[in-house]
Amino acid sequence: MQEKCLLVTTSCPDQATANTLAHALIEAKLAACVQISAPVTSLYTWEGKVCQETEVVLQLKCLARHYEKVEHKLLSLHPYEVPELIATEIHTGSAAYLAWIKETTLS
């Protein structure tokens, strides 16, 4: 049976923060791959006010059993008070790619 993998998404205030978080996750072998998006516009409500900001989105692939460590790393480095942190289980995908995620992350 294939080990469960996750697609985890978070957003960052700028490219520098995105790069810092991505490098930290890869260097700690918590993620096999982190994709950094082009800037996006985010609209949200914070403290009763509608806000509009430019952000950079990270999508990372990791093993489900590493999620708590991924979450801890992101929360310890992230500048937001309440950062977006959403994990979606990858139900199906290329067997070779999913095996690569397992091979390139912590044992």
C-alpha cells in the first residue's frame, strides 16, 4: 500500500518569505518539493475589516506522517499571526512521483 502524501498550501507576504520557508522545508527534508507562485491578490476579512494584499503562495508535497513537523516549522518561521495552512491528501497520482516524495523526505 502506498504511503499517504499531502499537498500543503500556505501564503506568504512576499517572495523573500516564500523563499525562506521553502528552503527551510527542503533542507529539513520535510517536503520533497515546494512550488512558489507568482504574486496573487488575496481578499479576506481580518479583525472585522476587508483587506486586500498581494501574496505569494507555496504548495508543498510531503508525507502525511510528517505533517506535524511541517506545521511546526511553518508556524515557527511564518510572519503571519494566523497563516493559511491547508493540507489535502493526495488520493491518486503517478506512482513514480509519489515514491519520489517518500525517497526524498525524512525516513
